[in-house]
Amino acid sequence: MRFCSLGSGSSGNATLVEVTSGGTAQRLLIDCGLPLKLLTERLAQHGLSIQAIDAVFITHEHSDHVGCARQLAVHHQRPIWMSRGTYGSMGSPDLVGQLRFACDDETVNLGSLQIHPFTVAHDAQEPLQLTVMGAGKRLGVLTDVGHVTPHITRRLHNLDALILEFNHDAALLQASKYPAFLKQRIAGDYGHLSNGQAGELLRALIHPGLQHIVAAHLSEQNNAPHLVRQVLESALAGHSCQMHIADAQLGCDWIET
């Protein structure tokens, strides 16, 4: 299994997961919150085209995650998986037969790749995050969540790799020029994880098999990579897991596990 981020922040999110079994690669795009032209360019930088994607999974309806989903369905005939709540909040667009519904704890099989969605607390209609399994490896993806629930923690145990939201530093957010309502939304139970919250979850999930942790969805206004790195180093406490920080614009290169 290998994966990369094509963008990770408020300007657009997209994560690509590739599982190879028996010489055949299966590829899942998690969110497509970039303009189609930019997504095409980012894929090309990683040696792939849109047609190399076997399916798209949309976590929720916010524009930085939905992006060009309809174009991928209509113009490129890519299957699009999402919850019924997400689809309704998008306005129930015509996806020309490419719509597939996902729900909490119902496995989706895509050849050698398996998707395990789970519900999260975020200010969207039926948002889902997920784990991806294939080739004996397990990747967890958790961004856009306001607080960690026992359900989330259970779903993220025994991972080989984890993409985890480190959205904001609590002090920087409160000192920012954001209006009070926006600060409350981001820091609230249905907003985004702070560095401290993400660090606590990481501590709970550390085990000898965890090879990679990717800090994702960093706020460009209310966070900084050096602050995230400090939290990562403290949480890992000498554990051999490799640390990565996804760039808001460029994401991160291929990571193999």
C-alpha cells in the first residue's frame, strides 16, 4: 500500500491511496476538493491520470472536499461513494449512474481494496471518515472532526499508517482576527481538531506496528508546522513511527507502508 496527499487544507483536500495485489493496482481518491484542472495536474505530478482512479470517496459536502466530484462522475465516469446525508446536502445532483452510497460500519469492497467508513462529529450532514485496507496493510484517515469519540478511537486501532487532522493551535486561534462565531465553530465539538486533541488521540493509538503518521489539514492562519512537530514528537515519545506534515497546497509525496 502507498498513499499521498494532493492537497490538505481549506483550499482543497484530496488523498490518493493505491493498493497493489497480484500485479494489479487499485486506486481510491478520498475527497476531490480541487478544481478538475488542478487535480489533473497534481495526479500527473505523481505519475497518474484521472482514468487511473478506480473510485472516489467523499467524506462530507463542504466545498473543499466535494470540489470536482460531479465532473469526475459525468465527464470521467468515476464511481463516487458518499453518505446519503452528504448527497442530499449537495443538492442531490445527477451523477449519471456513478453514485454509490456508503454508511457507518458497512464495508465497501473495491477489488483488492476495502473501505471501512465510520461516523464522526462535524458540522455536516452524515459525515464519514474511513480506514482503508489492502495488501495486509491498514490506513486510517481522520480530518474534519470536532472531537474524538470512543467510536472513532475503536475504528483507528492497529493501523499501519494514519492521516490525522492537526487543524489549529488553540492559542493562535483565540488570538486570531477571526470573528468570534468562527472561532467558536472551529474550536467547538463539531468543528476541527486542535493540536492538543490530535496529540492525545495519537498517544492512544500508538502501537509497535504504526509506521507513519501524517499531520493534515493544518490551518495556514492558526497553526504552524513547527508547533505540530513539537506535538508529534511529544506524543510519539521516541516511538519509531515516521512523522510527516502535509502542506496545505501541495500535500505530501508517496508514502509506502
